[in-house]
Amino acid sequence: MPELITAVESYAPWLYGLLGCLAVRELWVARRALRGRRAAAFGVEREAYLGRYVRSLVTLLLLMTIGFGIFTVASVVAPTLTPEQRRRTDRDVPFVAPTVLAPVPTNSPTRPRATHTPVVPDIVTVTPRP
């Protein structure tokens, strides 16, 4: 988890820039939706433009929430990390031991493969009547 916090802290300016670009795009969509709603001749068109406008406002709200989360992690949570939590080197990679298998003797006899036993069909015949 400290790796994620330090990554958000170090990439915060880039994340703010990305969120800003997305917010500008959503503002552009909202502006187009308002203009289209004013120019719409039918009620169905006005409802469609209103739906686009509301969708862009909800997206703007979500982008602001993500920006607030990035600000909180970068400004509040990241400074509380200890230097041991921040330090990440190649020596910190966990040791992975290979799986040790039990030795199996190779000259032991093996059982032959199982074969299918044929089933003898039951033949039922009717005896003729005299």
C-alpha cells in the first residue's frame, strides 16, 4: 500500500492535468448540450440534450471527487509515511524459495496401465414351443 501512496504523490501533477483535460471536455459537452437544447424544435430532442447535460454534470462531479481523493492522498496521507515505508529497493524483493520435491527412485517397477475389461454380452434367446 505504501507504494500506491507514493506513486499517487509523485504523479499527482500529471493526474491533476489529466483530470483537468477531462473536466474541460465535459464542460464542452455540457455547453453543446445547452446550446442544442435551446435550438431543439421537439420535446424529445430537448429531453435528449437535457440527458447529455445532466450526464456531463455527473461526470464533472465524479472527476472532482477523484481530484479531491488525489489531493487527500498526496497532501495528507503521504506525509505520514515513515522513511522505512517509503524506502523501496531491489533488496526489498521477497525471497522466493524453490519447491523441494521428495526424491523418487527411478529403478522401481511401475504398475502396467489399466486396460478396459470387455463386457460379455448377455444373450437371451427364447426357446421355441413344441
